[in-house]
Amino acid sequence: MPETTAAHATTGRPPGSPAPDGMGRRHVALPLARLRDFALVPAIIVIAIVGQIVNPIFLQGDNLINILQTMSEISLLVLAQALVLIAGKMDLSLESTFGLAPGVAAWLTVAAGTGPGLGLLPGAWGVPVTIAAGALIGVVNALFIVRFGLNGFIVTLGMLIVLRGLLTGISGGQTFFNLPESMTYLGSTMWLGMPASIWVCLLLFAVGIVVMGFTRFGRALYAIGGNVDAARAAGIRTDRVLWIVLISASLLAAIGGLLLTGRLASVAAAQGDGAIFTVFAAAVIGGVSLNGGRGTVFGAFTGILLLYMIQNVLTLAGVPAQWIQALNGGIILTALAISRLTGGRSQE
Amino acid sequence: MEEIAGGPASPPPARGDGPAVAARPAAVEAERVTKRYGETLALDGAHITIEPGATHALVGRNGAGKSTLVSILTGLQAPDDGEVRFAGVPAPRPADRDAWRERVACVYQKSTIIPELTVAENLYLNRHDRNRLRLIGWKSLWRKAAELLETWSVEVDVRRPAGELGVEQRQFVEIARALSFGARFVILDEPTAQLDGAAIARLFERMRAMRERGVTFLFISHHLQEIYEVCDTVTVYRDARHILTAPVAGLSQGDLVAAMTGEAARLRDHAVRVPVPERAPVVLDVRGLSHGEVYRDVDLRVRAGEIVGLAGLGGSGKIEVAETIVGLRAPQSGTLEVAGSRPRPGSVPDSLAAGVGFVPRDRHHQGLVPLMSIADNVTMTVPERLGTAGFVSVRRKDTLAREMIDNLAIKTPGPELPVAGLSGGNQQKVVMARALAGEPRLLVLITPTAGVDVRSKEFLLGKVEESAGNGTGVVIASDELDDLRLCDRVLVMFHGRVVAELPAGWHDHEMVAAMEGVDLDA
């Protein structure tokens, strides 16, 4: 028997033949991982060219700002969802938080009488209440998912329904008008010639890129999403990180809701209804994996940008509004199929 | 944290060269360690002493208490009773993970690498270098990771995603990471289970080099010859107790097996197999099977009752050929006939219907559904025998499962237990039971005894011989010499081609040389 092993040791690797799985072979490292971040950039350029051909308005400054502004609110949901997905969880309730957080603020600050408001708090409380409501929802989500170990999909599906119901309840199904000025400020002001909501959106995405790419916290999210046991073994406090990311996600959703509230100067009972599908689609098209551990904030941004550019092109092309939804769904499916094919994760 | 992370990039201090060897405390000492899980006694007053700079083997059959000892030595579990000391100092508190990491490192069978992240980031996860803004400096991280790997002569590009690494490279990266915490005591838990011969040789070379530099190893393996090759001392556990610690030199393999099994037993003692008659029907006829560079022009005929080995190192194509025969892959060209019928290429149901039973490569991935019961797992391939019109009769299923549990001597209280609760050897028996459930004409076994203890291995191979005796043709794709020894003939593959055919009675060195692609006569 020992002669077997002696043979192993002495023959070793025959010279000239590469080791099947060997240490000797040094791969020429293509920074594929980072190229993947820019996977959608060619598509965005193509859409821009098509848009310009369809209607020369497309590439004008006003139209581009229009695209960025209409996507700024929902893009914060995409940012939030991307963080949660990278950490290997998901949060469906974001779309309800998007409506409920500013809804609660409006309910408490809008004067009683004309609408469903209670007028319990002065108008200056609008923004703090929105933020607090977002944080509280995040805490509840994290309590169920992290503390009690329930499945994130089911918990946030339940939360989606409960929160939606709460907004319908407090508003009586009506829309809040006459919002305090503090709540409409961010969504309606211009900073340096651009709507403030675009600045807020770009700033938060920039922060997201830095946090996810250059901080231990961000890398911990990737580690947890990739292999939670390994992350724990590396000394990452996985539970605490998940608490923080779930609460941050709800906060981002609340801020997104606040931006939309400001732009429309109202909170409808259905604010955010159905947005979660677009959010997931944008994140996945942008290269964020539903299984966790993979994807970037920049990719998520290109995902939502692409979807809104296509929508804008369709509108400019004069596609009847009734058909936009069906086309939109078709585009999402096509984009998903393309990103699956180009994502390099096809079956062997 | 930072100091520790920074330290190991410089060569580790030389140890173990002083004259006062005898005066030094043992690197690791565990005394009177007892651990209980509910009713089961996992360790019963067991002890182990590992000298600094030694490569110490720990062997024992599945359930002997090896895994429990590992989790106690790594601080993942506290013993109910007993004491653990590192270099004479009592072990740190269980919660003090950092202190544990400085003393002991473990490379588990299950990877603790995060596939999506780069090698560099895996090495310095959660202790990344940060600049003045407290942001991660990727350049310096890559440099440091490259230096660390260079220190231990691991040649891997640190900017590759870790998921792209093979098992071998992954293990070296994990060892390097473990050492970077400052630990000079490394536990290797069955590191060779998924490696081929050449990779094992490289691992051993590296272990010897690290031992030169003062690293102490605890090496766990089911392969006794590996212990003879690389270890200097061996400790045997059996039934949760310490049985024996002895220098490897001077301990015969028979004695070692006897210590493990509690009885004098020869490792294998084959009756000479009766040659298969020429008239026996051909149950597998493969002609010109090719798939790009993976395998080319493979011809293979197996008669009823014949056992044919398919040997080769990792990447030789043997596994891919076997997987093509069972329908897990489709060939690009060539024909494949099973017992006279031609299953559709790449279709597992068709192959099963044609009379193929198989044990897939990796029981964790392809062999078992861990949370389903033994009964469900063993009857998965034969739904038609469980009832009509798609309904499953629980009674019939349990009866069938009970038969197979008896037949394969699976140690379980009953067929309803989830397979996840079984030991490795018994899990593999479940996979084997399923392969045999359909009473196959052709049995295809891919590395059927990987990660299985000596006894279960012998038992499984005995079952293979038994079913060949009943007229089943058998193909065994493996690089495990014990698996190949019972074959009537062995086809050896190298870089996708069949390069040799050895009739039964080959010498170990012939087989190894053939697998390595070396011509001994040259």
C-alpha cells in the first residue's frame, strides 16, 4: 500500500503537462467582475440613439432631466432593494413604505376638516415623522426576519399588505392634499437648475457606491449574501449588519416616498402601488442576483435608468398610454432574458 | 486586529530548533474531554497531545468523535468536561473568536470561501486595510494578499473571484488565510477527499514545507496510506474514546485498522473473481463517444456481470464519460447502447428506463435530498413501483425502503429519518441503495467511496461485487485504487482519451503511472 503513495510523490506532475486543477496555471485575470458593472451601458447608448431617431426631443436637456426626475423617487427603492438583495434577503414591503411613511406624516400634519388629516402636529414635523415611520417599519421587518428568523419573502409580503392597508385605513382611501411646505420642499425645489430630487437621488447612489465598494460594512453585505457561515466565521456580526441594512432600506423607501409626495404635492392612498415589480426588474437587469452576494449599486442604477429611458422613448414615439404597460412588461422580460444570456451564468 | 493582520506577511518566526525540545509544552493538549449531545456521548474522556511541529493524524470511523474533537479544538463548542491547552496555556473563552483564531485554524471539508468575492477579499474579509477616510484601499489590499500568498508559495491571482478556484487552490487559500491570523496550528479535515492524486502530492509537499517553518498539523483522513505518507504520529478514536497514539513508523496498517475497527481485519482480501464468460450479453456498448476536448473517441463495452474501471485524475474526463453514460450529459458524437436500447442522449429518465442505476459524483449535490426521509430518497428513482397512476403508497414505499435498509445495513432507527441525520458512510449507502432500487442491468458508480470510512467502503464495494455476481454490468469511475482493485479490467483516461487498459492484477505503481500519463518503460 505505501508504494502507491510513494509513486504519487515521486512522479508528481509530469513535466509539460498542465495540472488539471493545478497551482501552476496562472490565469490571465480579466476584470470581468468589474466589466459586468458596465454591462448595461451599451444598451443605454443604443436606446439613446434610437430615442434620438424616434424623436429629436429625446436628448434635449429638459427631456433628460424629466427622465431623471420621474425615476428619482423609485430609484431610491431600487437602491434599497439592491442593498437588501446583495445581503441575501428581500424586502417586498418597500413599495408600501414608499406610500405609508409620507402618508402617516400627512395624516398627522394636515389640518383636520377638508380631508382625512388629523392636524395633530405642526407642519414642521412632516419630514421627521416620515423618516421615523420608515425607520420603524424597518425595525419591524428586521425583528421578524433577523430576530425571529422568519423567511424574508413571506414577512415582507405580509408587511406589504399590512402597510398598504394602514395607508388606506388612515386616509379612508382618499388623497391627502394641502401638505405642509416642509414635506413638498425636496420634491419641488430646484438646486443649481436641476430638481432637488435628482440631486438627492444621485447623492444617495454615490454614497451607496462608496459604502458598498469601499467600506467593511458594504463588503460585509456581500459576504453575508455570498455565504453567511463564512461571513460569521470571519468575525462579521451578521445579525447586526442585517438589522442595519433592513432599516436603511426602509429609510430609503421613506425618503423616496417623500420626494414623490413633494413632486405631486399630495399623498394618494395608492402611492407606490405595484412599484415593487419595476424595482425588482431594475435590480435584476442591473446585475443584482436574487440569490445574494452579487451585484453593484451602479449596476442597479443603470437598470432603473434603462427602464425609464425605454418608457420615455415609447411615450415620445406616440405609443398609446393603454399599451405602455404591456410593452413595459415585455421589455422587462426581454431585458431579463438578455442579462441572463450575457451574465455568464448559463448552464454548462 | 490590525497588528495581527499585518504580522504574518513577514515570515513566521522559526520555531522548534532549540535544543530544549523536551521542555517545551505540547502545541495542543486536550485532556479528559467529554461531550454529550442529548442521549449520545460524542466524546468520552478522550485526550490528545500534539507536539509542536508535528503532523499528527487523527483517524477513526464515522461517529468515532473526530468531528466533535475538531469543533472543541477550534472553540466552536465547549466541552462538557475536560480541558484544552494551547502551548501550555488554557484555551480562551468560547466567545473570544479572535483569540481562538490566533491559536488554531481549521480547513473544513465544507468551503468557508465566499465565491462571489475575490481571493484577496476572502483573505482579508472584515479586516480590510483602510485609508485615512476609513475607506478600503483596494490596491494595498491586493498587494498584501499577494504578499501573503507568496509567503506561503501559493500561486493564485488574488483578484480572481474565489468561486473560480478549484478545490485544491481553495484549500491552499484557506490555509494561507488561517495562518495569516497568526495561528501555527492547523486542522485539516479530510483535505484530500475531493483531490486527485497529483493534487494530493502537491498538498503533501506544501504541508512538509510548512512543517519546516514550524506549522503544526492535525490531519484527518479516511485514507490510511496518506497518513503513512505525510504524518509522523497517529491517534485513533473509536466509539468516542481515545484508543491509541503511536508513531506512524512501526505501526502496521493491519494494527491501525484493527485499532479503528476494534477487531483484527485485513483491509481487503479479494477472492479471485471468476472471469466473465464471452457469451455474456453486452449491457453497455459505447462507440466513439466524444465531446470537444473533454473526452474523445471513447470505446467501452461492458458485459453482464463484468466490473470495468474508468480511472484517471481530475480533469481526465472519466467522470464526464460516466455522466454521459447515465444521461447527465449529452455527447457531441458517438453512440451509446444500454442493454440493446439506445436512450436519448442527455436524458436521465431514458437511461433509467433502459436499466441504468447510478451513484453520482457528489452525494451532497446530486445524490441526496437531505431533508427528505431515507424512504423517499431510496425510492426516488422507482416511483412506478410505489403505486399506480402517480399515487404513492406509503406502505409500499416503507416496505421497499426497509428491504433496502436491511440489504445495505444502513444504521437508522427507521426509514422515516431524514438522510441529513445519517453519517457520511450511511448516506452513501442510501445513494447506493437507490442505484440498486431499480434492479439495474448496468450500474454506474462515480467515486462511490469518497469521504466514507474504511468499513463502509469495504461494505459498499462488497455490494458492488454482489450485484455483478447477479449479472449486472458495472462501471466504476474513480481514481481510488481500492475502488479499482475489484475491477475485471480498468480503462485509464488521460486528457480525455483512453490511454491504457489494465487487466485485473495490476500493481499500484502501474496504475498510478498510467493515470499520471507516465510511461514506466520509457
